Amino acid sequence: MKEAIIVSNFSCAMISAKWALDLGFSQVRQILFLIGGLLLGPVMLLILYIFCVQKAMKEGRSGGKVL
């Protein structure tokens, strides 16, 4: 059980760092999101997902369209 949580948080940390890179955050913020992903896991993914949707809304892309 403990190993599954470690793998899950590590995966969340890697995805958080990748999304922070895609959003154009500085390296310091990327590292902070990486550490946050290790500690908080899915919460950081939710925060970055909201950032991604807001960026898409500003740019008028399909990911930001609200039904």
C-alpha cells in the first residue's frame, strides 16, 4: 500500500513539473510544483489543470470552451 502511494505521488510530481513547463512557468516555480506534487499529489494536478483551462480560455482554444 505504501509503495502505491509513493508511485502515485511521484507520477503526480512528474506530471506537475511537465504541465508547469508547458504553461511557461519559471524553473523555480516548476521545481516548487514538482515538490508540491511529491507532497500533495493530485491537489497540485488540480491546481495546474485550472491554470491550463484558464490559459486556454484566454487564448480561445478548445480546451477553454465552457458549455
